[in-house]
Amino acid sequence: MKTKKTKLTTLVLCLFISIAGYSQTTYLKITKSNEANDYEMYPPGTKFELKNEHGYIIFKNSDDPGEIDIDGNYTLYVYPSWKDSADVFKLKEGRVEKVLTSSYKEKHSDEYSIKSNGVTADYSVTDSREIEGKKNLKFELSNGITFIYEDLKYRAYLNDENNYIRIQGKYLIESEIGTLKLSFNPSNGVVWWVFEPKKK
């Protein structure tokens, strides 16, 4: 009988590409059980290793989509960019997937407004005036979280510019209302994000 308390997390996931052409890469999705919404996701490029009970690596990060159904004892090691240690998942069921991100290009603008699961993201990607070939980002969620990347410097705040939020690595933003996991590539303008509301 399953006694493990299911973690229910509302996730918002969006990938949008601001440059011409198309780019394909994969993000990591970990489905931990058959319960609804019992999964976690990590941005494209996140390193991971899935090992079987004998310690052999049977699945790892790459740009090729794929999936492994879990039936037995497996250990998943995930190495997020925002921390020095690994996130470790002991899995006996569920699925580990490398999901191909969708490509999106706005024809006439680098400004976007996206709504998903009740949370709206408004953001713009612009060319840096200081560093040739680099992009800047202003990213705002409707819940008050703002992230700004400008000329290799970045900051985040909640509702007020003086109410700064600590940023771990690139870029884990934890606030009193939830956690924003954001990935931004200043070389090509790719934006990927997941918001996890704080559990009440």
C-alpha cells in the first residue's frame, strides 16, 4: 500500500525563442507516480543521470528526446545550474523524459504576453547596447515577480524594486509566493521558465 504523500505542484511551463529560425533541445520531466501533477521539471541543458539498481547509467541528458518508464529500483541524479549539489530521486514507478521543447518565433516583435494556468508572463528580449551579440531580458509574472537581465548583470524583485529576491545560480528565484525556475541564454535570447506556487 502506498503511503508516500503525493506532492501536488502546479507548474507553469513556457519556452519561447526570440531569434529567427528554429532551435531544438530537450528539458527534463520527472513523473514520480501515477497521481495527477506529481512531477518536476528542469530547464534545457540540465545534466542528469538515471542509474539502475546495479549502478549503471541507462539514461542521461542530450538533445535527443526519449523516455524511460520506471518499474523497479532506480536513482536519478539531477545537477541544476543553481546549486553545487545534485537533486537525488529514488524512483520505483513513474517516468523520466527528455521532452523536446517547442519552437516559437514572433514575426514582428520581441515582446511576448503568455498566460497559462492563471499566471501571465510578459517579457521582452532586446539587443544589448553595451555588449555586441548579446541579448537582454525583462521578465514579469502577473503575481509580482520581476526578473531583469542586463549586460551580464541580473536581479529579481517582488512587487517593488526595493524588495529584492535572492537568486541562486542561473536562475532559481525563491519568494514568499513560490519559486521561479528560469533559464535565459543571452547569446540567442532563448527563455524557458517554470513557476511553482508555494504550498499552503
